[in-house]
Amino acid sequence: MGINIEQTRQYYTEIKTEDLCDCDYCKNFYLQVKEAYPLVADYLNALGVDIEKPLETSPLEPVNGMLEYCVCQYVVFGKTSGELVKKIGNVELGVATSYPRTNIQREHFVIDIYPIKLNWIM
Ligand SMILES: [Zn+2]
């Protein structure tokens, strides 16, 4: 397994709430995603990733009280060697090809999960 779970978990432990984006779209995500997508949260947690601490989310606009995030991205340490699952329920998972600068020196990659649909509660 090329993924460094220990380093990944350490990275997420060190991210504080105040390091996260505090726009309403992101807050809406942090507040609900774990409960709404428990299987995705569990899978990410097994990799060391905290689903409530995304590198980036790409929300669309709220429609009828629902908000869809067309992609949510997470940093993972190590290298991927095809061992990631590709689908959890209705949620697809893949290795990101474009994402914001991470400023991380160690070997890492970014995963995409999509789509995530949540109630718009803000
Ligand atoms: Zn935000």
C-alpha cells in the first residue's frame, strides 16, 4: 500500500478549525457531511482522512433547500497505486488532476469525491 495512513492522519489532526475556510458553503458542509455520508466518512477515516477537513469544496448554488458540491478534495500522503475504491454508494472517488496549491513538501496526492448533496441550512 503506497498510502501513508499515519502521516495522513497526523496531518488532519494538526488542522485546526480556524485553518478551515469559514464561508457559509463550507460551514454547511462541515456541519452535515459526516452524518449524511457515514460510509464515505468511514472509508476516508481508514485512509487517515477527516471528511470534515477538505482541502477544497466546489459548491453549486442552493436549489430547493439542497446544496450540491460537485467535487470535494482531500490531501492524502504517500502515493496512490490503484488501491482506492472508485465508488461508495452514489459517491465517486478518484485521484484529482487539478487542485489548489497544498504547500506540502512530502509526497502526497489529492483525491476527489463527488457529488455530495446536503441540505442547505445556512
Ligand atoms: Zn469555503
